[in-house]
Amino acid sequence: METKTSLAQKSYDIVVVGGGLAGALSGLALARLGFRLAIIDPQPIEAMLDQSYDGRTTALAYACVRLLERLDLWADMKSEAEPIRDILVTDGHRDRSGEFAGVAGLDMHFDSRQLDGEEALGWIIENRIMRREIYRALEREHRVELISGRKQTGFDPGKGRARLTLDNGDTIETLLVVAADGRYSPLRSAAGIKVHKWGYPQSGIVTVVTHDRPHKGVAQELFLPSGPFAILPMTENRASLVWTEKSDAARVYMALDDEKFRDAIASRFGEYLGHVDLQGPRWSYPLAFHLSHEFISKRLVLIGDAARAIHPIAGQGFNLGLKDIAALYDVLAEAQSVGLDIGQLATLEKYQQWRRYDSTTLALGTDVLNRLFSNNIAPIRHARRLGLGAVNAIAPLRKMFMRQAGADLGALPSLLQR
């Protein structure tokens, strides 16, 4: 892919800092409103689009897929995404011998057929596929300048326009900066925005496996004392594993050779998918919670992981970022229609009100879920199984949880509405 690197135009309506999935997608969405944008990322685009760059997968909530449809992206992604037809949740534990028990039991079942008019509960898609299609669309978008291989080193909100400095000395002026620069966001720090944060004594292990038997679109979530173990259906008889483990144990598992690592996975899978083999590399990363006190500052708005990073227990991290993009799209469209300055705090306050409550509720909710399920304390284990059983038995409550998982509750931005 040819990279656009000309900096002849150094003044933009909006500059997005961070060319990952959330940043690139926000740039595409806002360009469709007619704004002139630049997207800045220190990585060369060719590196980000290389097949080996990111082997991870994402669980897309069904309401968030509507955003991809409205940006004309989903048609080229759908054939390489796997629909989630059912979600089976089991509360597992160890018996007295130390072996896993409770794996065969079923505590909660979400069935996509119980959602009116929805094709699936969600979709599992490889990050590289989303990145490929987003950047293909950006290459066709004449309002967007891609500035790759350059790092933002300075931020001055200014008065009428913000100024960004790049590591080659260039400066860029803009009405609004979108910070999509990750959980350790330098822009957030430069703006003096504080963060609620704490670490978990857990690490996430991610890999892809192949298996003999068809998964039939079923996603499994097994809650174990060390953390959740999720088996997510992919195309071609593959599954994406998102395995939360105690940090010390995770280091041991990551050091195993492929055969022993496969055996550790198989002991958690059980037999329902037959023989399991590793397909690709494995990743491990420490888990932590952070939630920004503010989502906006003068001529600055936070999206994605720059705004919050949550525990992966519910698989909602990236979906929160997509809801950020959709909310920002509506807020800036309204401001544009009445001639308001899109970088003023008064303009951005609606975005903050819209996104902070949803983010705080889900972030704290996943934190509580992780603390509730990542233990083997008998009274708590019995209570949570009763709770799961109650949700499973009450159809309206079960449907509400499915809609929550589908990002389909509350006041939805236009890009997410049915």
C-alpha cells in the first residue's frame, strides 16, 4: 500500500493521534462528515498491515457491527468473520485432588434466536482483517492524510487551534485532537488528565488453535479460580483463546514448549471439540484497570484505551471504543450543523456525558465480576452459581444480559441504531 506522507497541508480540522483500529476507524468515520483529517502513528503503515503484526482477534458486539455496515466496511469483512450463535457460561472450580471440576455443567446459555431480528450475538474477527479493510477505505478517502512513521512529541491546546509537534520538528495545527494513543496515552498525560488505576494479579494469554470438530458458532466461557478461560469460535474450525491466569502461573505456561502448552489448553477444553492443535504464536500481557477522570480537555478528546482499559472478562473493551467513535460522530455532526467550534469544551461536554457513565458502569462491573469469579471460596462459588442459574431461568433478564453483551442498551448513537 502506498503511504501518504506529504505534509504540505499542515492545518486540519481534526488530527487523530494513534493509527490502531480505534484511531483509524475514528478518522474514517469523521472524514465521512466532511472534516479534513490527519492520522499520525509512529509505526509505518506497511508494518501495521503485515500479516504477522497482530495475530489477535476481536469479539464484535452485534450493535457495533452496525457501525461497520454504515461505514461500508462490513461487506468486505463478513466472509472472514465467524458469527456467535450461542454463548455457554460455566462456573468451574477445582476439586480436592486439584483437578478441574464443574466443566461439564452449564450455568447460563445465551441463544441468538432469542434476539429479535439479530443474525448473531456477535462476531469473532481477526484484527488484521479489520485493519486491512479500514486502511483500504482510508486510502480511498481524499480528506484523510496518513502520517506514518512519525511520533507526536508535543501538544499545546492553544486558543483558537491546538498545535502538535512531531519528532521530525514539523508542527500541525488543528481544531480538535483525538487521542487514540493507548492506555498509557501521552496526550492524556500532557493534558493533565488523572486516571483511576490499579493492577490485577493476573495476565492474559491469547492464542489461536485448530480443532477436529465443528464449533457450530458456540462461544464458551469457563470461569476458573485463576480467571476466565474463553473459547471463541473462528472461521475454518479454529478458536481464539483468551485465557486469564495468575501472573506467576502465566509466566510458567508461556515458557512451556508447544506440546506441553497444548496439553494445558486441552485440559481446560475438555473433549467437545476433539483434538486441539496450536495454529500460531501466543501472547501474554499484564491485566490492569484504568479509567480517566475526564474524557475531554481543551481541544482534546479521548477514545478507546486512552479513555479506559477494562478487564477482558466480558470481551467489551474494543466495543467501548466503537461506541466512543459513534458518540463522537454524532456530537461533532450536530456541532458542525450549527457552526460551533468542534474543539471547545462546551461542544465536547456532551460526548463526555454520553460516554463516561457507560464506561464507568461497564468498567466497574467487569472489575466486580472478575473479583467474584476468580476464586474458589465455596460459599461465594455456590452463591454465584445460584445467580447464574437465576439469570438463565428468567427469560427477560437473560435477554437484557444478551442486549448488554451486544452493546444494544441505553441511548445509542445513530451509527449503532438498528
